Amino acid sequence: MEIHSKLLNDSHFIYDFPLSQLRLIPDGDNTWFLLIPMREGKKDWSDLSQDEQHQLTDEIDLVCKEIQKHKDPDKLNVASLGNMVPQLHIHVIARYKDDRAWPGPIWGSVANNEFDNKEVLFWQDLFKSR
């Protein structure tokens, strides 16, 4: 199963869950994950079987809990848009009341801080150890 080139180019590999590949968007301000279900030809939530939907929900929940534990966000945004990339993928983004786009959407805004590549290793180690 191939991942769309835009998703690959815009993110770092973190972990392979039973259904999804977890990837990290290099944003210097907000922890921003993608979960990409590794199923060919899926573009919408409803394209997944109910069992796959349940598995994806479990994977989203795990990512959300780890972000809450390690980054203490004011809010978590969980979204699937797919207007630019048709392959099904879920965004999980830590949001803060003082972030660059609060309370609006973070899409299209530019990070104020440079991304620290140590974040990739931190999250890879964390999910590998689970």
C-alpha cells in the first residue's frame, strides 16, 4: 500500500499501528500527527469496514492520550478533510489558547518556531515502547 507523496513529503514516520501508519508533521509550535489507514483506495471514513473504523478510533484515542500526557494541550483537534489529498488520513493536533491560530483553524498558518527533529525520536521511542 502506497502513501500519497504529499503526506510522505510533509511528515516523518513515527510508528505502524495495526491499521494505520502514524506520522508527525514538522510543526515547531503544535504537535501535529497524521494517522493514515493502510488500506488501498480509501478516501472517506465510511469506506472503512466497521471493524476498521473501530480500530482507527482506538488508534486515534491512543495518540490523543499520549499527546495529552506529554504536551498538555488546551484542546485536541481531530479531523479528516482530504480536500487536497484524497487518501484517507486523520489529523490529530495539539492546540493551545495562545497558539498562532487560536481559536481558528491551524491550516494555512505558518509556525512561529523551527521544528526540533528530536521530536521525531521522542515520539518514535514512546510508541515503540508501548
